[in-house]
Amino acid sequence: MNHASRAGETNTWAAGASAGMNQGMAVIPYALLRYYHAMGMNSSECMLLIHLLAFQQVEHNGFPSLEELQQVTGTGSETLAMSLQKLMKEGFLAIDEHTDEERGIQYERYNLNGLYTRLGQLLAKESEEEAERLKSAGMSYRGIDAVNRFNSPASPKAAPEQEEPNLFRIFEKEFGRPLSPMELQMISGWVDEDRYPNELILLALKEAVFAGKVHFRYIDRILLEWSRNRVRTAQDAKAYTQKFRNIGR
């Protein structure tokens, strides 16, 4: 094959890859791929959940029809219906009813919280078993290391031995659910990369609760604003927050 032919093939591949990327990317929890068999799913059921995630994230379609699922899975509607029923029976999947107040219509949406809860339980069990194993070997255990090994095995980072696990538990308690791998990674980033003190992160969470906006993007914006205004400690944060509350009165 001559140079021109190889260059043409490379350009064709690059164009195809670019077109594929432009169609969007779905975030799939690695824990699902790792534990689906242990949770009693077969590969077809796992792939069906992945397609539901993709529909939600990329196409903003929370309740794809059987026909739409047929097109992407190549599976018959009867088999798909049976798989969906099994996933709902096992508690991995549910269907929620919502109301669009502006248009006055009701619609349905697949809810995957059951899946996330089960994955969170498996991850917690794995962490506990790892803690017991290290304890029996006479070693200290760092909860955050287990999270970092799961999310980025090639580059685990050191962290305070007791504070980080408490941080995760406090967030899980406030959110009322297990945190996703991306959320765990965001907290790790605040600690390891941004070097925010734990007390500052918890104060940002408190401010988000006070504002009624308990989600990670809002908490991240609070921390970023404090950083830009040289808020370094909990004392600084309280003074900065009080200042703006007094202005707003």
C-alpha cells in the first residue's frame, strides 16, 4: 500500500471518528460492567440498561419505546418487554410518572436509582472487605484510596486517613442516596487537586442546603467563588457569606 492510500485511509478513519464523537457520549458506570453478572443479570440485560442510560444522557429521551429499543439492540419486542419486566421486578429499574406543569401533560420516565443503590451497596461491601483484609494484615485503611483505585486505578492519591470517608458519608446522608462514581471523583478532586479543606467543602454543602440547591454543580460554584475571593478557611467563608447576607437585607 502506497503512502497516498495510507493517508486516505487515515483521513477516512479520522472523519468517521469525529462524526461519531459529535453524536454525543454517554457516561456508563464502570461498576455496572464489573458487577452485572454478580447481580444476576445477563449481558443482554446489562446492555439494555446501558442503552437506557444512553437514551437519557445523549438523546434526552427518558422513556424510549420498544420500537426505539429494538432498533439499537436488534432484539424482538417480546424479549425486550420480558427483560424490562425482570429488571423492574429485581428492583434495578422503575417507571416514574411526571407532570409538565407548563404544558399540562403527564409523561413517564425510566428511573435507574434502584440500580445505583445496588451498585453503591456492592462498592460499600467491597470497601468493608478491603478494610477487614488490611486490618487483619496489620495495615491502616484509607477509604478514599479505595474510591480512587476504582475510578482511576493507575494513579491513586494519598489522603487523610479518617476525614475523607466521613466526607463521603456526610454527602451521601445529605443527598439521601449513594453517590455515583463521578460524584465521588468530584469530591476527591476538591480534596486532592483543588486542595479545599474538608471544613470548607462541608460549609459549601451547608450553603447549598440553605439555598435549596443541593447539587454538585452549585456546590462547585460556591467553592470556586470562595477560591477567587481568597476564602481559605471556614472562618473566612462564614465572614464572606455573612457579609453578602447582610447586603441582601
